Amino acid sequence: MRDLANGFGYLVRGQRWVATHRRSLGMGLVPGVIALVLYLAALIALVVFAGDIVDWATPFADTWASPWPGLLRGFLAVLLIVLGLLLSVITFTAVTLAIGQPFYEALSEQVDRSQSPDGTAPESGLPFWRELWISVRDSLRIVVRAALWGVLLFAAGFLPVVGQTVVPVLVVCVTGYFLTQELTSVAMQRRGVALREQLAILRTRRMLVWGFGTPLAAAFLIPFVAVFLMPGAVAGATLLVRDLGGA
């Protein structure tokens, strides 16, 4: 329970840090705005063409008697849109981090310098293109895992009672765990920690990870909130990594 409270504390401390460093906050908002525009365009396109996609995928329903084709296709169109929303929440952080890798790298380094007694920050020593490639590659790996969990939980949502009570809570917890993996990877990569080791370290402090990621995942469900919380989330994740590194 102490780790759970500490995890939430790092999230609050990260938001407080960017609030007192306005220049870093403005710099950190740019990637989130770009990602938000892209996601809004994709979701609008999904809503507009969901019916056409379902019609194309269900030609067998053309021979059914009315009103069953319309009911089936309407239901599937809604499911497609809901699944798109779920995947957008899960993947938003990965895409934003990929777009804003230089921004968040600099922000994380500033947090490290501000917390270090000698004013220094760990450096990977890798060229920029190599760091970018590792970041994109690791983000894709995490997104694939998160997407698999998202599809499983989405299917479990159709279970009576459990799907309407337990599954939504699990969705937020699982999403929060993957969000923390994504956010801590910025600071861990600069420390030369490979993805496999990153995941192993986080598994040793699961309650700390959930305390940080679960409230963040819940907040990300509110439109536009993710854009404003991302800089503070990166700062808080860097503070969390410093704790894990010390441990």
C-alpha cells in the first residue's frame, strides 16, 4: 500500500515540477497536440466509414430478412467504434512519445539534472537516430502487447455482470500499467536499460507502477486531458525511475 501511494505521489510531483518550469511545460505540449490532431482525424474517419466497413465485412447478411441485417450491422459498427476508442487510449502515449522523443528526452534530462546533487544527468552515449530507432521499436513492442490485452478485455466485456463491473476496472489497471512502461522507458533508455530489463524492473514494484499509471489512465479517458498531463507524466516517470534505480 505504501508503494501504491508513492506511485500516485510521483504523478503529482511530476505535474508540480512542470507547473514550476513553464518553459518545459510549453515544450512538452507540442507532441501531444500533434498526436491529438492525428487521433481525432482517425476517429472521425472511423465514425464516418464504420458503416461501410461493416457492410463490406458482412455480405452474408444481405440475404437476411429485415430488420436483422440493420440490427447486426448497427451493433457491429458501434463495436468497431468502441474498439477504436479503446485502442486509441492504449496507443496514444506510444505515438506521442514517438513524435515527441526529442522533446520528452530533453524534459526528462532536465528533471534528472534538477534532482541530481551535482546537476548532471545520465546519458546513453548513442547518436540521436539510434535513440529514436530504439524508442520507436520498443514502443511498438509494448503497443502490440497492450493491443492484445485490449482485444481480450473488450471481448470479456460481453460477459454478463462481470463485463459491466470487473472488466472496466481491469481495463483501467492494465492500461495504466502499459502507460507507465511507456513513460518510464524515456528515462530508462538514457540509462542504457534494455526493454527486457525495463519490464523486469517494473515487475518487481507492481504496486508502485499501478499507483502511478492507474489514475493517469483514468484521466486519459477524458478528452484533451492527456495532452496537458503528458509533460508532467514524463517528469513524474523520471522521478519514479530515479527511485527504481536507487533500489
